[in-house]
Amino acid sequence: MNQENQGYVYSKRTVKLEELQKLLEELGSQERGNQKTYYFLRTPHAVSGICMKLPEEFPTAEGQMFNTNCELRWKKRRSAYDVLVLFTKLELDLPTDKVNAVIATVGSNPKPLETHDECVSSTNFFKQKGFQEVSGNWETSDFPAYFYNNKPESRTKFPTKFPKGFTFKGLENQEIEPTAISIGQRYFKDKDTATVHFIALTILGETNKKNTQQNP
């Protein structure tokens, strides 16, 4: 399997709010340069729209965080959360102290790291946090996606299931054009059964765009 198209799926139940917040921060920090992390929150009466900043409504009963590397989904169950992570990176870039914390809990004869920018395998990272790896020979494919905006003319031409339309919000919580975010869908297919089990939101970079153009 081409490693660029390989996927990883992890899950954990009864995640505490503090754990969820920390995980959002750590996975969000994987983005570099102009690449950003986005959020989509759900409440019983409304949705947040696609936001560049974690909305003040957090924590909500359900929500998603996504970027070019992963989508994290949470759903409240009693006083905790069920969390699913759909991931495409083999390694994570973390500060040295966090990497050493992972190394200390996996493998034998751990050797602490001394530099600041080090990598740890995604499997070890999530294992240290109590996540289970969801079995499957995961292969990913990216496709363009489009979300309707909140303009009346758009709602008339392209009706949606959101009665109040759909908004896109920038870092200052201002409404922005949908074209400001290159949203895509990432299919997680079990290669052994040719069955798509998960569809994640993602951000299409230049490499993703070329791949989607070749595989419409």
C-alpha cells in the first residue's frame, strides 16, 4: 500500500473533558505554515458552521475537529465522551517532554530524547492515551466537497438540511466566504473488503488537489 494513502483509525470511550481538550490542542498543533485546523460543533438546536477558532459553545454534545492530517469526532455519553480519530500521519511532531512521556510507557529500555522537535509514531501516541486501534487495512482517498453558505440566493438555488443556512467563520468569528476554505472529504476504505467505513472532513492541499483531479 502506498504510505501516502494509508489511514489509521483509533477510538476510545469515556474520555474526560480535560483529556478531550488536550487532545484537540495536540492534534491541532500538527499543522504548520498556512495550514489550519477547523471545528464544527453540534447542539440540539443548532450547528456552529465551519469555524477557524474553537467556538465558545465548546464543549458541546457532539463535534468535529479537522485539518489536512486528521479528523477527531466526539460524542457525549453521560459525563464523558466517546472519541474517534481518523488519521493519515504515521508520526506526530511533539515537544520533547511529551514525546518522552510516550516513550516511557511503550517498549523496553526507553531512551529519552534531548532535542525539541521530535516525532513519535501515531500508534504509540494514541496507545499511551488509552486508545484502541480499529482493525482494518485502511486506505484513504480524498475528494472535493462543498458546503452551502448562508446567503439567501444560495439557499434558494442549493437547498440544504440546515434551515438557517450554513456559515463559515474566521479567526475573529466573522463570516467568511466558503471558498476561503478548501474543504474535502476523505474516505477510509478497508482495502481487504473494498468497503468504505468512514468519511472524514479534511482540507485539501496542493497534493490532495492533484490527486482528486486524477481520481474524480
